[in-house]
Amino acid sequence: LSKRSLYLVLWRIIDGKKGLAEVLQWLGNIQARAPNSPCVIVGTHYDEVGEKFPAKKAEELQQIIRDRFIAVADAEKMGLPRVLDSIEVSCKTGHNIKLLANLIYDTALSLRLPGSKEHLLQQKGPASYLALDDVVSAIANHLKINGADPVLNAENYREMVTTEMQTRGYKGFRDTSELNQATMFLHDNGVLLHYDDATLRDL
């Protein structure tokens, strides 16, 4: 779970309060890993409301979502991320699909890093970070093709990245510190996983 993301938390309206309990669990997970990230709650199977599921009950559930998750004062203290909206959709009938697409688009365009005036999608990154993205994908594919898990220890990672960058004609990193910075950038963008803690630092 990356801090540089917009999260869609899906639940089946016809699951009722059980579905809302799962939404709460996911919101807690997002807040734990990516604090204050923007989220949109998406209720699916809207086409079954009124048929298999009472419309009045669906309205009550939406009210619970608004009261408990959206625009909550001190959401962070309650272990919740920044829930922006809740929308009900149906893939079967297309109900609110365009509205959801527009909401995702508008929200993604307006995202900023905390304390920054620059929009996230307009943030420039060093060319070396983009080169590392390309190289990491190539290394992962190569490992998968050979039946190996795409997991490396730090030393193998450094060696393979250096070799692959030279092979592809990319300018390498000055030192391990610069490579680590680029690696954390890719981690924050969901390209790879690298946790800088005592037990996982070497992977």
C-alpha cells in the first residue's frame, strides 16, 4: 500500500452490514500503511437493490457510510484514512460508472503530497528513477521466465541493476545511497516492495 495512491474500497451493497464491516477493515489497513490517503467507497451490485435487497436498507447503509467514514472530524485519530466520497454502481446496468470514472479522474488530478503545492501527477522525477523502473521490470520478468520468484537480496539487486543499466545504455547511480533513494521512490509508487526495517532491509 503506497502513500502516493487513490484507493477505491469496494463492497457489495447486498452484503449489508457484513459488507460495511469489511470496508472498515480495509480502511484501517490503508490508514495503517498509507496514512491520510484519499479513498472512495464503491458499493457494487446496485442493480440488485430493490429486487433481492430492500432499497430502504441500501439508503440506510449509505447514511451509515456518510456518518461513520466521510468528512469525519479527527478521522486519523479514529484510524481512518481520508474518505472523500461514496458511490453506488452497477457493472450490469452501467449505473454511475461514468460518474465513478470522472470522480477518479478529478481526484487523481488534484492529489498533492502533504505540504506541497505541486500536483502529484505533475511531479518530475529524475531520469535515473525512470530508468530503474524499466530495469526492475526487466529483471523481474527475467526471473519469472526462469521460474524464480522476483525477490533479491540487496547485494544481488545492486549487481543486477548495475549490469542491466549498463546493458541498456543508462547512466548508472553514483553510489548505493542514490540507488536506495531511487528504490524507495519506486516503492512509494508501487513498482516494487522494499521495507527499510531490520528484518526486511536486505530484501
